[in-house]
Amino acid sequence: MNKKYSFLSLAIAVAIAGCNSSSTGKSSPEVKIGRYMAGDIHMHSTMTDGDYTYYQVAQKAFEQFGLDFIANAGHGGWYWMLDEEGYRLDDNGNRIYLEDAPEVGEKPRHDYDYALEVARDSKTVARDIQMLDGGAYGIVKKVREMYADKGQFVINGLEWNVPGVNDHASIGVINEQDGEIIAEFHRNFDYSVTDHHGNIWKDPEYKWLAYAGVQFLENNYGQDAYFIINHPSRRINYKVEDYRSFHNASELVTLGFEGFPGHQKQNFRGGYDNNIHYQMIDGELVDNFDTGRGEIGGKYDFCETNLPEVNESLYYHAQTYGGADYALAKVGGLWDALLGEGREFWLFSNADFHHIRGDFWPGEYQKSHSWVEKESYEGIVAGMRSGNTFVTTGDLITDLDFTVSSGNKSAYMGETLVASTDTSSVSVKFQTGQKNHNDDIATMVQLDVIVGDVTGRVYPGNPTEFNNPNNASTYIAKSFTPESVEWVEGENGWVTVEFELDVEAHQYVRLRGSSNGANVPGYTDQYGNPLVDTLKARFNDGQCISEESGDLEEWNPEEPWNDLWFYSNPIFIKQA
């Protein structure tokens, strides 16, 4: 675990002692007391459809892969009761497990598929019952106790089956005592539950119940609760109007989205193959993608139309780009549309761990780094809510100090700078070149600065604007590489990039970095934008191989280690 405080804290404290000018109601430039804590709040265990007990998952996350906080976020629905060691139990109270299987492996002791094979009829316990003190929550409490004196934290949560949307989100509530809070939420708002007419709450007409669920969290638990959209584009069920409606329902609880989904080891990274079906028809690859709202037909060529900027087919929305969800990867896309309204809607990354066949362990490949001032449950959720979070894959960077300044005012990620001039100073300091969990030296070779206009809120009364998932003003303002004069390398992998940025009336600035740089076949375009990940198995010696040739490479589960990224949350800038 990284136990150091911000590398500039002492210097800033000395330099600005006594300074108290404000841009956001806080002392600014501000002494940042605290540190970035690495977390993952979306993972699975024997509580639902995982291959390992929560004890095993927590041990890997905390002891091997350096996370500071995790959340129990098993699916809503119907599963098995558990004993205190995390073994699944059948209706007779017998443990369900493979006796001669290894603890960790392709088919381990607690293999979920085996449990389905031999005891599917016992998979009848509602999660709101399983979650209570004597079951899953008892395990959560024990794991908390195991790591409390090590400064590591375990949040109790749920991967919510969201009504009306028919997709998932992570929720969590801190300071609960017996698991009843999450159990109550599941009983009242999970779409696996039926109403008194026997209707399952998946249909779009039940979206009102989803918004009510978010409001329930705010009204009852306020700052102790969070809601984050999971794997946003995997099913194309989350529309931009849903993001806006959730945020409107509760800006306090709706923190953001999982811009880097889990399942990064799978051949369709992120597991984004759930609803993708394609076939050869008359020698052409034809998209038979069904969104659940009717079939979308269209022809495409993996080798030619792969950029999110130039291909608006829904097929391409339901894939990842350098591991990132389309909503994040497209410059000027859905996330930029929300930021262009000035919404405080933040970016996160989680492993969505189930098993080692297609998933990395929590913290092994991807992390969310949130700035935490007070190391406590309240401090962690406050840090997530602040927007001062950056996400990484493969530990491409391990620390970040990103500020925008004007005069004696400065702002960090998640904050708004009120600038006194039309030019602001941007400072980016990051640590790269460290060994990651694949024993590689992860080195960033391109830093992109992305800027967009903030034009104000849009409302449901104007559906043309409210349903628009784009921000046409967003662009890559600057790019830097080790050859740039602004790229200054220091000790221990620290790099400093400082420059002036012309700012119009109201804008935001965010960062993106990669291990490959621009114009790398199969990975990035000429500007450094990530290409669709289905290309990765289609390149031999720099040449794209068509589906018809039969020469496609086998997907290499180590491939994600060759394609590393980091993304920051934005800083908003407004002229005085």
C-alpha cells in the first residue's frame, strides 16, 4: 500500500502559509492533507456467482494486490445460504464444493458452475435473507475485523439489478450494523423481486422504481450511501437520459460510472459480448445485434471502421476501447456530454471479479485511486464523492498531482477554478515506470489533455437535448510525449508537464494517458485514441487480418498488459 502523503504537501504548506483566497468556498491554493487510497467496489464471491469465498477475495485484494478498500457487491437475486467459512450450503445444510479441487485454479474448490450442476435446486435463497447477520454480513464483519488494524476497509454493498433499465449498478451504505440496510434495499428495489401482481421489474415502465431507489438512499442514509453505474454500455440499456435522470434523482448519492469495466482478461474485454451476435452472410460480416428493442442490422469491417469517432453503430457502442467503456473512450461522447452540463459525475474502475478464467483479481490489473483526507469509512466515501479520483490499468501511473491555477487560486480534480484571466496554468505531475503485477515496467509514453465547453444543464422537457449523448465542443487540446520540451523527468519515475491553457467562459479539462502512444496498429489511431478491442486478435505483424481469412490469432489473456491506460476526472474552469 502507498502510505505516503501528497508529494507536494509539505512544500505547498510552506509556500502558502497564511494564504486564504477562495474559488470554491475553500482555502485555495489548498494544502491537501491525505493520500490517494486504491479501491475496488465491484467483486463477487461464493455469496453469489463467484468461485472464491470473500475471505479469499479480500486476502488477494489486500495482501497481494495492494488495495486499501473494497466492497462486498454480490448480485441481487437468489442464491444459497452460506456457513461462516463462506461455503455454499444445500437445503440439507451440506457444503457444496469440489473435494479434490485446488483452492485457486481454473476449476477451484468453490467453482460456481459445479454448484449449479449439483445443487441448482437449492439456489432459492433471496439475497435479502442471505445478507443478514447470520449469513453474508457475518462474513463481511469477520473480514473487516481481520484487516481493521492494517488500515484496510470493507464496505457492505450490492450489485443492484436496476429496475426498468435491466442492468446493474453498485450501491453501498457505510455504518450499518447488521446487514439489514442492504437487505431492505434489495427487498424493495431489486428487479429480481416481483411485485404483488407477480411482475418482474425489468420493463422500462419500472424506471420510476429505480429513481425512487436512489432517492431512498439519499433520504435515509445521505452521505453514507453511494450509487455507481456498472459496465454502462455492455447491454446498451443505459441511455444518456438514464444517467441524467439518476443524477437528477440524487446528486448526493449518484457518484458516477464504471468507465473501466471489469472482466478485462476476457476475449471481449469487459465481457462486452453478452448481446453481440455476428455472422458471415454472402461473404460479408453482418451485425445481428439485438438491443431488446428490435434488431439492428448493419455491415461493418473490423479492419476499417473501428474508431468511436467515426462509427456510430450500436455494435461499436457495446465494446471496449483500450479496455474503456465507449461512454468514456469516445472524446466528445456520453461522459463529456454530462461534464458539458457541469454535472459532478465521476469516473471509477472495478475488476468485477468472479473467477480467474476471464477476470483479474481486485487490484491486480485496474484500480480507482481516490483522495482521502480522513482514513475512515466516511472519509473514503467522501473521497469518492469529491471527484478527486483517477483510474489506472496495469499501474501505468501510481500517483498523480493534477492542478489548474490562475493567480493565487488553484483547483484539483472535482473542483471548480474561478479564473481571473483567460489563460490558466496547468500542472500535471505523475509517477510512472514502476513494476506492475505482471512484473512489467509500466511506462506512460503519451499524455493527452482533453477540453470541453460547459454550457449548462439540460432538462427532460427538451428531449432533443436531454437525450443527446454527445458534446461536440470536446477535443484533444494538447498531447505530450517524452520528446516534448514540457515533459520533464525527475527521480523515481516522476514526470512533470506544465503548460498554459487558453480558457473560454466555462470549460473543463481532463487527462488521459497510454503505454502505446499514437498510431500503433491495433491499439491507437493517429491521435492516440484507443481502437476497438476486437482488433487485438486481428493483427499479425502490423497487418489487420479479416474474419474470412481464418488466420485470426487466439486471444491472449496477457494482452491487456500490452495496452495500459490512465484517465483522470475533470477540473472545471470558470472565468470570473
